[in-house]
Amino acid sequence: MKMETSNQRYWIGVVSKSHVLRGVTGGFAQLCHGKAAPLKRMRRGDWLIYYSPKTDMHGGEPLQAFTAIGQVADDDVYEYPMSEGFVPYRRNIDYAACTEVRIHSLLHQLSFTKGNRNWGYLFRTGHFEIDRTDFSLISSAMTGRQKEQQALIR
């Protein structure tokens, strides 16, 4: 994981696990069915954590897990022609090695889910900002760097 900067922001992107894996393999992020707006909100050095409600977009099994974490690599948001009728926007991401973490193990700790019976509603937006403390909790669970992450939030 790279160093933090003072104006760094932290984001959750909601994407099926199979699509997350494509992005990790290709070193890119694609959000909200290829829209540019969520990608333009992020800046170089920001962090993105993917949450996957399902294994696949259509007919996948329920998953409800954080599945990848990476840092925005540059300032470019670009179109990528996937087919004749579908040209989504993408952004380059430097992904970190991590393990999948089920959200249920963190629900009582995260500010945006703690005490909220309807915690899943926020994820329907497809992309939202989280604070540094929530990022540290999720990233430390995913990367196994609890001590290093705790030092960052002090």
C-alpha cells in the first residue's frame, strides 16, 4: 500500500465479484454500469474498496463481501469499447494483495452500518465515500495489516 496524502479520499464501489476480478486482472475500475461520474469523483491517490453483493451480476449467488482494494493510479478517466453497443468509462487502479472479507464481520464496527437494520440500502447507490476510520477497518481486515492501519488512524 502506498503512502497517504492529506487530501486522500476513500470510496466503496459496488460490483459483482466476477466483474471485480476482471478489473483486478486488467488494473482498472468500472462503476455503475460504465458511467463516468463516479470515476470522476475520485482523484489520483484515493482508495477504492469493492463490495460485491453477489458472485455474478445476473443469477449469481449472494456474497456480501469486500472483494478488492486498490489506489487510483492517475488522473485519467477513459472510454473502453467492450462491444459495439457498450462503451463504458474506466479508471486505472493499482490493486493491493488482499483477501475477501464478509461484511457481516464488520457491520457492528463501520459508521455507515452500525446500528442500521437497513445497512444495505446505501450500497444500492453503487458508489459512495467513506471516512478514513472505516477505510482503515476494512482495509486492515482485507490485508491483515491491523497494527499498521491502527497507527494511520491515530
